[in-house]
Amino acid sequence: MKKIWAILTVIGFTAFWTFGFIAASGVFGDRDSHPMTFVLCIAGLGAGLYGWFQIMRTAPKMHGKRAAARARMEEEFQHLAG
């Protein structure tokens, strides 16, 4: 299921950046942009964030495990180097 959420996240954020750039170039450029580009931009952002939150919900919680592992590795390195 994580792969489906990851694919949704990538497609959503890709749509967000693509249609966001088109909408921004329409606002700041010479040509008008269609209102649907703004809708697709917001929909892409929503899909990307929803997928990302689903991935983070199912991801294991670290609770300082990385910091403890890094401290242990640095201690071993100092012991071997010194």
C-alpha cells in the first residue's frame, strides 16, 4: 500500500508544480491563464499532501533511535581512533 501512496504523492506534487508554474506564468506573464490551472494546482497539492500524510502515518516512528545510533557510532569511532 505504501507504493500506491508514494505514486499518488509523486503524481500530486508533479501536478502541483506543473500547473502552479503555468498559473504563475499566466499571472505574471502577458497571457491570461485558464482558471482550471489554479484548480488543478490546488488539487495536485491536496493529492500530494494526502499521499505524504498517509506515508508518514504508516512509517515507523524513530523516537530518537537515529540519534542514539549516531552517538554509539561516534563513541566507537573515538574508541578505535584514540
